[in-house]
Amino acid sequence: MSIHIFRARRAILAAIALATVAGCDVKQELLGIQQPQIIGPDNVGGPTGAEALRVGALGSFQGWVMGGGGNSSNIAMFGDLLTDEWKSGDTFAQHNEADQRVVQTNNSVLAGEYGGVQTARGRAQNAIDALRAAEPEQTGEIGEMYFLKAYAELILSEDFCNGVPFGSTVNGVVNYTQPLTNKDGLALASARLDTALKLVTGTDAFSLNIHYTLEVAKARALVDLAQFSAAAALVADVPTSFQYLTTFSQTTRDNQEWVGNGSASVARFVVGDSFDIVAGQKNIIKNAIPFASAGDPRVPVTGSTTGATRSIDVSTSWVGQKIWGRDDAYPVLSGIDARLIEGEAQLNAANYAGMLATLNALRAASPTIGVYKVPVMPALTTVPATKDAAIDLFFREKAFWQFGRGYRLGDMRRLIRVYGRTQDKVFPTGAFFKNGSYGTDVNLPVTDGELTNPNFHGCIDRNA
């Protein structure tokens, strides 16, 4: 049965249209604006003002997670240009250098995206403070705001170099903080999620789904910290059908997966493959998964790496994903992710048969990604004989299940940091199809705009 989590009295702006659902029919029309009013000075500190701040925080979250802009991208897509998921079909040097793994600190596209995530953190905190003061009984909504802030900190720690500052502005005064290592940033996000989990204890549908969201987010942080068994235990109660969705509409904001990759005429992003065509010859990309040519039903595509249809740079063959359309909902977190967290715990416990069973259960479940229902897939038949083989199998399956959702860069970094592989055995390596060779970046740099913080003097290091 479809369940809409938005309540009529909470639907202040249909433009935000962010829903938390379990098995939701996201094509159903969302509720319209309910008696919009001007917020006067008397209401700023009360429930009306708190609701406005909450909705604004949701809007900021939607924007940086998968909203983007027509000529831009977002952190999920930009970060995964470093990986094998996407390649640049763009004329923008900012996207091309990310694809080549040589990102500069003055990259203006990345600067805007980094600033958007940091701004969203502040808006979430403002909403937390206002809701706690004016509507302390709304624990589910307060918990959701904690999630918005913690998820921003999690992604900044997964995708960027060691040395991200997590400052704040209080009463107009900027609080500059010392940069944190990725490990400390993940611990910060994890602690914030703990606070929210203690707060959100209701048994109504909204509270339950926020609780699942918090559990999956915290488990993701724990996996990044190599605390695999604790992560698996945390998500054991999360249904495979669960999804935390951002939704879109043509009157407000489009799904950026569609904007950046949905049609050849505007395609700045192209589904990645294990080879390129350079001067008419096939050029093998070392370490790359053939997302475009594998024919895997989890990443349905249109176009071909060898096709005549070109991207916006008029030279790169266009391959488009068919998971998301213009208004299709985007799953920030899901029950699929919970099962993969359990599978990685089994991998690290050397329970390769159990890991294979978990992967096969997902293949048989026919889960939904946003609005796209993955067909039942045949079972994998061979239990890996070694840990290296198990790692290869698991991360290939994980890559197909989570394509386009901002996981791949963090996974590749973990293959280096936790599993002991070198960057030239993990990231795309060799000749770069737009000239030169791939670089060695394994994360994104904090951009130069952060130098206004007197405590920040550049990345601590660029290690995985």
C-alpha cells in the first residue's frame, strides 16, 4: 500500500516535495500548498517560523543531494566522475579534470557544490534549534533535521580530502573550526545520528521511516570506519523495500541525473564503460566496470560507447541511464543499502557463502530503485574461494546496485584504506580519452573559498 509521509498541515511548499516512504508510489501527486501565508515577525520564533526553517532545510538538502542545476552537477555526480561510473561528455574543464582525476582547488563548479553542502548543514541546524524550541513534540521531524546535517557531514568526509572544516554561524557570527580528518568527520556524523536515534522512538509510519533512515546513515558511517559487524546489526530491522526519497517536479527542480545525462543534446555526463574509443581504436580503461556495455538490468542504458550519438562536446559517444527520468524520485538511502551493509560484514567475517546468499537474496527480491523496479536476476553460483575474489565480487555487485547514488567514490577509497589495494589497482588508470593520462586523485580537494577560514590552509593530505 502506498504511504505518503507528508501531512497536509506540513506541506508548506510543494516545491520541496521531499518524502520519506517505504514502498511508495512516488508517481502519485503530492499535496498542494495549504493556505500559504506571509510569515510575520510574531511568527518567526513560533511554530510557523520553525516550519518555514524546516521546509527550507529540506529544500537545501534536495538541491545538493540530487537537484543541481542545468549547467552544473552535484556532489554525487561530480565526485563519481573520479570513478568509473561516469565520464565527462562536457566542454567544461571543471568536469573534464574531475574525470581525469586531476581536480584543481580553484575548480569553480566544485566550489559551488562544496559551499552548497556546507550551507545546507547550517540550515538544518537552524531548523533543529527552532523546532526544539517551538515544537519539541515533533521528534520525527527534529530527527529528520539531524539526519540532513549528519548526512552532509558524512558525504563531505567520504568524498573530500582529509581536512574538512565543519564550522557554523551563530547569531550572525562565524565560528571557524579546525579542519578534521575524514575519520573524525565520520565520527562527528555518527554521533549526531546517535542523538537523533535516541530522539525518534515513535511507532507511527513517519517516525519508523525516519528511524530506518537514521539507522542506514549511521551504518554507512560505521562501514566507512571499518566497524562492519556493528553496522550490520544496526540495519537488521530495515526492510529491503525501504527508501528515503527526494522527489522532483518540472515547476520546481528537476532530477539532476536526468538533467546531466538524460538526453544527448544536453549530456554533460555519460555512463561509464571499461573502454573508450580514441582515434577510432578501443582503449581499455584499467579497473573500470563496464556499466554501459554490461547489459546489467540494474543499470539500463540507451546509446552506446561505440555509437554515433554524441554528447554536448560533439565528440564523446553518449550513453544515458534509464533509471531516472526528469521528475523521478531519487533514493538517498534504501533497504538495498542495508542488505549490502550486511553483505560487507559477512565479507569481512570471511563468511563468503553467507555473503553470496545475501547478494542472491537481493537479486531474487526484485527491489525498487526510486521508481525503477529491477527485474528478478539469476543467482550467482560460485562461492568465492579467496578474500580477494570475494572483494571483487562484492564490490562489483554493490556498484551495479548503487549506480548513480554517490556511493562509488567512498567505496573505491575504502578499497584502498581498508582493503589494502593501491590506487592504480582501484581507480581508472591509463590513457585518458580526452588527451593525456589519468591522474592520481582519490578524493576531492576542499576548494580555495575555504581559505577565508583562518584555520584552514589546504587539505591535510589527499590520502584515501
